[in-house]
Amino acid sequence: MNYISHPLIRAESLEERRYQLAIALQALDRHTMVVLPTGLGKTAVALIAAASRLYREGGRLLVLAPTKPLVEQHLRYFSERLALPDGGECAIFTGDTGPDERESLWNGATAIFATPQVIKNDLIAGRYTLADVTLMVVDECHRAVGNYAYVFLARRYLQTADKPLLLAMTASPGGDHGKVEEVMANLGVEQVETRTESDPDVRPYVHEREMEHRQVDLPEELAGAVDDLNILIDSRLAALKRAGFIAPERNKLSMKALNQINAEIQGRIAQRDLSAFTAASVYAELMKLRHAVSLAESQGSRVLAGYLEKLSKEGQSATGTKASQRLAGDPVFQRLCQRAAAWQDELHPKVALTVELVKEQVALHPESRTIVFATFRDTVGLLVEALREAGIGAERFVGQASRDAEKGLSQKKQIDVLRRFREGEFPVIVSTSVGEEGLDVPSTDLVVFYEAVPSEIRSIQRKGRTGRSGTGRIVVFTTKGTADEVYRYVSQQRERSMQKGIRALGSGGIVRGQMDISSFIAADPDSPAITIDDRETTSRVAEVLSDQGLRITLSRLETGDYAIGDRILVERKTVQDFADTLVDRDLLGQVRNLAAAAPRPVLIVEGEGDLYAARDIHPNAIRGAIAAITVDMGVSMIRTRSPEETAEMLAVLSRREEGERGERRMQPKKTHTTGQEQLENVIASFPDVGLKSARALLEHFGSVKAVIEADQEDLTAVKGVGKKTAESIWETARRLYG
């Protein structure tokens, strides 16, 4: 075996593959997207480019990946192979690393491996810049659409770096040419480098993958359950037709058709058509029923029974939606629930076949590794239980979020599961989609699709988990005559379309110029400051504020989303969120807390939608809520059309607040102030003292009299009160009138 020789690559650590070298050399010329099938070494290309870039240009390397397990994986790969110049160090930035620690690590590290949201937060907060980053690697770059953090980071990097070079990597950019173009534009990609497994320079490194499709019959009892569900669906479609809506026949009820129904319903809600509110509830029933059919056909009886029980409980609850209540009261649905409750053993043959397949694999190849992919967590749990009952060691691999009574896996636990799997503690992982991207398990010999998936990206990523270091085997289960078969064919067609598109991208016919970006405005230390709740950084608002050059502070705010100075506190809600909170949560209670927390509370309602049409709420209820918010509570309510307009409004509020100093800073009189609030307002009316400092002073000294009589030295002992503020309080309290 030949190895790459480079001053910054450790000896005999990286196999020499000509196609990887060729791609890396091209990537050193301009911002590049690398499209390589999983297992062909995208990370090796990034390593070669990083070594060359650091050797020639110096600076820093920044490697971004969407999840902590992937970040850990990249750190391990680069640390073992990259010899950083001048004793440079590697650092990892995730949510587990504190902000102050990240700032310190950034200053001392040459190579940083991070999740994108963490870097985005730090840039918005001004903890460091990307000025000296000479290569930014963006892994799983197909995510760079919409408001994903990659989009902001690429824009900021290309605007601010002294010598920018961006390397984007993916195994599957998708079959939608428009989306691929969007990803390229968002990342500033100027060229695409790609290889397929059939290319001559790649074929020597490709291991055969045996693809097998196994069809199963839907058991009679589950077919009967589907029949009942179809009766329920037919009755809901008929109800929509009677109400004057365009509804297809059940056999043509695709997701596209459902979206068209919803669009028509929303349009008529906007026109104040009362029948549309009922239709929206019927539409919700259709979505639940369609999901139940999918579970019956592709997942199994136990998963279906659990879902039906959940719907029944929702419908019997006083807080259940009208859709779930109406569904739970339907005799056909009740009959189905009774039958499902009587099912003891799993009826769907997929479960037993999966166990049999894995058992055979383990018996023939005890050292082999198997990954079973399933779409739903309930199915993952069912399969893990079945495998363990058969004496096969298996662990679930799911996302972080906890749902119902089931806890998710923290990123720390995900990493631990992968480590133990890699080291051979157990032979099988059963995973949801969280395991589709970037799992580095070279010895995986068998991949099982519990069901077909319609997404070409997900299908390719699942298949890429095998055939890396030896012949691999892929088995896909489908249920005859169901959506399983449709998804299989859709996925195959989309994969072929994507491969055709990739070949076109890599043919040299598409080379983009760098995207047109307006000049970046660096944060002015004298510019207005806005404190943003750290949970708001996923919104476009925080990005726009940062791009405008405002000084940003990130903090966890107890109330509100944005704090401007000591007086203005802003709560931001979308039109839909406003309506949902009014119905399902305590909107007025939230706003009441906002009003109590600041002298000048502001509620921004964002979006172009009609506030009166967002939910099935009587318009007078909306008007009453607005009256209570603005008149009774004294909260300013402002409408904006978009996140960009919200950011502009916050910037205007900030600039106005920055100009309101001295005499104009006195707190406005409120008719509903309590005795405690009156004392706070007295102290807050002193020059350079805001409400926050006033509260701290009163808590420390106990009364207005004690604050006024305190020495300057005692005043500065209070947290948040500086020498200038203490001097201002002391002099103002003793200044003669006239």
C-alpha cells in the first residue's frame, strides 16, 4: 500500500488514492463542493486540502458537522493523521463547551471541530471572528438550505476571512436540481468535483454490495385494520366534498393532494368562511388516519395499537383537539381500537424476518456488524426487544429529543453507543434517521431497511453504511400492495435522477461565480447593544442584527426574547404562535410577565398571515386579547412581515434607546404600579441607573432612603453598579434645586 507523503500528514497514516488527490488539488483553487458516495473518502480529501492549505497559508482550519458524534469523529480522524504546524492544537466546540472556554480555546487552537450552531452563536456574540480561517470544511453540506446555520456561516466566512477557501462535502446532494443550485448559492460554491463508483479511478476501491428486496404479505388482521381506516378516510373525504372542497378519491390521496386540500382550506379561512374551520379539523383527522394506515402496512401491529391508543386517549381528554375528540367518538374507530387492544403477539412478518436475518448473519459471521434502519422510534424499540429476546445484543440509536414516556439519547450517549458498537461489545444497532449521516463503522457487513424510504438522500446514506472495507449486503423489506412498494420505486427513480445530475455537475459544465454579497459591516463598539435570548439564535432575526453591525450579547432571558438597555423588553411571536399560545397556552399570562419585567414592554407579532385566520378562534376573542395586551397591560404591540423586518424594528428601537439618556430616561408613570414598583422607578429615574440596577440597589440597601444616603464606595459594592453610576447617584441626591 502506498501512503501520501506531506509535511503536515503523519507518515503512513493516509492511503494514497489518485482520485482523492486529484479532487483535493482542484479544491485548493476555488470554493468547491465535493460529491462522493459514502465510503470513498470525503474526509480524506478534506484532510489533504487542510494540510496543503495550512502549510501554504497558515491560519486556522474550521471543520463543521451537523451533530456532535460527527464532530467527534472528524476530530479523531484529523488528530490521528494531521501534524499541525508549530505545535498547533485541535479543539472541539459543541454545546457542552462553555462560551468563555470556547473563546479561550479559539485563541489557542489551529484546528477547530464544531457544530455549526455553536460557531454561529459565538460570531453573533462577537467572541471571535473568522478572519484568519484559511479553510472551512462543511460536512453534510446538503443541509445548507433555508435558515440552517451553514447558510449564515458561509456568508459570514466569505465576507470576513482574509484568505477564504470553502470545501463543502456530501454523499447525496439530492435529485432536485433547484435545491442543489440553492445549496451551491448559499455556500458560495464555484465548482463541483464528483466521482461515482463506476469511474475508472474509483473502481479499484469499490467493494461489491449485494442488494436484495424481500417482499412480505400484509397479514389478514392488519389488512382488516386498514379496511376500517379506509372507511374512516372515505367518510372524511366525503365530508370535505359536501362542504364544497375539492377532495380526491382515497386511492389518489397522496401527500401532494393533501397539501392542495390544506391550501384551499387556508384560503377560505382567510376569506372568513366558517365552514373552512371545520374543514381544517377534518383535514387533521385525515392526516392522523393516513399515518395510521402507514403504520399498519409498513411497521406492525404493536406500533399501530400504540398509536391508536394514543389517539383514543387524546380524544377522551378535555384538552384534546376537536379532530381527536371526533375521531375517538366514531364507532368504526372504537371498534378498531377494541380489536387492536386484543392483539398479543406481533402480527407483521417483518419483525420475525428481521430477527431471522440478523441471527443468520451473526451465526455465520460472529465478528460482523449490522445496522437496522427503521423510521419510527416505536419500531426501533420493538426490534431491539425482539433481537434481545432472540439472544442477540442490540442497542437503539435515536435522536436527543424525548417523546412521551421514551427518553432520547443525548449526544454523549450516542457517541458511547457508536464506540461500543465499533469495539464489538454488541453486533447490532437499530437506528432511526439520526444514524443515516456519517456513521463511521467500516466493518458493517449488513444493512437492513425495515421499510423503503422515498428520499434518495436517505436511501443513499443508509446504503453507504456498508461495503466500505469489504463486500456488503443490503436487504430492503417491502409489504406487497402498499406504500412500501411505491416508496421503493420513487427512491430508485430519484437516485437515478440524482446520479445523472451529479454527472452533469462534475462534467465541468457548471462553474459558479462567487455569490454577490454586500460588504460586511463590522460591529461598532459604540453601536447600540441588544441582548438576545440564546434560544432565539436559530431565527433569522439574530443573523440580520449581527450582519447590521449591532453589538450582540447572548444570554438566557427569564422573560422575553430581546432586551434593549434596561427599559425595553421584546417578546417575538409569529402569527401562528400568537394564535396557538392564545388557545393552547397562557398568552395573556406571558404578556403580563413581560409587562411586569420592564418599563417598556413590546410584543412583536411577525408574519404576513391574517391574525384572525390562524386558528379556529372567533375574531372577537382575538380583538379582546389585543385590547387586554395594549390597553390593560400597557404593552406596545407591533406587526412585522418577516424576520428581516423584525430585525430592522429592533435596530430602530435600539438606536432610539441609545439616544435616550439623561432626563429623558425617567421611567414613564404607570397607573397599575405596585408599591414595590414605585420604589424601583424612583431609583431607576437617577441618571445612568436602569430598572435592573435599581432592583439590585434596593435589594442590597432595603429602602430608597438607604440608597440615597449610601457612600459611593458602598454603592459600587452592588453588582452592576460601577464607579460612574455610583458617583451619579451620590451627586444627584445631594444637588441643590434651583
